[in-house]
Amino acid sequence: MVLAERTRPESALHPTVQPDPLARARLSGDGPSEAEIPTIAAWFEDRPAEEVVAWALRLFGSGCPLVCSFQNCVLIDIATRIDDQVEVIFLDTGSHFVETLAFVQDVQARYGLNLKVITPGADADTWPCGSERCCEFRKVLPLDRALTDRTAWMTGLKRVDTPARAHAPVVGWDTTRGMIKVNPLARWSHDDLARYESDHRLPVHPLRGRGYLSIGCSPTTRPVTPDEDVRAGRWPGSGRTECGLHTA
Ligand code: SF4
């Protein structure tokens, strides 16, 4: 499918409702404070993802990049319908599947993405792939550096992903980084995601059909069987369920 076939939902471009008046009043300021976030989160709890994304991109502009693992491109599809120059950050750990890197290229070409690929610093060499602090040096610290001077960041995090994410707000406060974190898909189920991909005929990560339902780095990801949890293949045998990006 080519870009010209995509349609822009009017509801996404012109949200019929506006968030908390405090947030609306600060459109030209620094954005809402930490204390205002719960009110905004409550406002958006039942709103469509398109409205959440539109609010964030209009309020924060380039101060709110979309951080994407490229397991799918649902949030990219939603965000680029609203702002086709939204900055998309991909953390290239150096250990991704070749299929993931190919998918990044495909999606970048399809959408003409304003893509920023972040690589680890030299400090990562001390921690080989899969070691205890590998994620910290290949994901967390590079993201921290990429988010310096930003006001907010947006992710495709879903509550159904892990127990630790079960109460993730649609709009929250990232205490570690001291900034707003926007999770427009927080309330979505795995079926919601698949339905959006199908309805909008989105490209699908090439490993999905081979049993990789949650896809991270190649040394620490395996496919899952039909009776396993979607994320059972991440860091298998280690007891880990998170890389640290979403622990704030
Ligand atoms: S997911 Fe695995 S290989 Fe990738 S950064 Fe984390 S520990 Fe390292």
C-alpha cells in the first residue's frame, strides 16, 4: 500500500475535546507540571489514542519524540498522520535481528520518517550482550542522553505487556528522567494492535510469523509457543521481564 492511500481521520487532526485547561493554557510554555499530570491522565483515560498523540505533539512539538522498538509500526502510523515530521527514535543496541533492522528500513521508507538512530557509547563495551548491565548501557543510558532537554517522550507501551506495566497511565510522569511520558496505547490489548494493523494494512515485522511475538535483541529473544505468554521469549531463563526503559 502506498502513502497516498492512507486517510487522515478528522478526529485525530481536530480533537473534539481539549485536555485540562491548565495544559491548554500552557501551549506556549513549558508544559504541565508533575502535579498536573494525574488530572490530564484521568482526562485521557477513555480517549482514543489519536487524541492523546495529537495533544502531545501539539503541546510539546519537537520536545516529544516517539521512541519505538519497531516490533510494530502502529504508533508510528498514528503519529505520522498527525505530524509527518514527528521525531522517531530507535535504539540500535548492536544486537538486533537483521529482520528488525530491515523492518526499520522498510518503515522508514514507507513513511519518510524523521528517524534518529541512537547507538551505545563506548562504555557499553564493558558489558557484553545479555550480561547483567547490558540493557543499561545499550538502551537506558543512550535513551537518557537522547532525551536530554526534551519535555516528554512517547512510547508504545501497553498495560497487557507485563505485570509491571499493568497500571501504566496514558499520560504519566517519568520520575527517573523528570519529564512527561505519553503512552497512547496503554489501554490497548494485543488484539487491538492486530486489528489496527489489519484495518490499516500496516507492514508486519517479518519475525512475527515465526513465533516471535515480542521482539528485542537477538541474543536474548526466542520465539514463543501458542500456549506461552507473548513476552515469554524475552530474556528466557533469566527471570527478567523489563530492560529498564520503562521502570520509572
Ligand atoms: S535486550 Fe539483551 S542484548 Fe539487548 S541490550 Fe538488553 S541484555 Fe543486551
